[in-house]
Amino acid sequence: MAEKEIVFSVQESPEGGYEARALGHSIYTEADTLDELKTMLQDAVRCHFDEASRPPVIRLHILKDEVIPA
């Protein structure tokens, strides 16, 4: 039975752009922009799962570090 969703942890890459890792699956991808990353994630999920077991929803958990003066 297919999972209802797959969750990716997304963060800014130190080299620029974004990187995403699936929680509970061995899927990783990276891209220069968030829009490009979304397309890459859709492609990665399609490649990782067959149609019958593919989750219908991809959830992005975007982590962002921000430093402000005290």
C-alpha cells in the first residue's frame, strides 16, 4: 500500500542553492532555486517508486538558519 505522503527536509546549501533529503527513504537531490528543486524532487520520487506505491503528496519541511544582531 502506498504511503500518503513523502517528507523532505530542505535546507540552503553552503555552496548556494538548496538540498533536500527524504525522511525514511534514500532520496537526495539538490538545485539552484526552490522551483527547480521542486521539479527535481518530483522526478526523484517518480524514479524511486513505481506508480502503485508512489505517495501522491510531497511535503517540504524547509529549514532556514537566520542570524540577527543581539
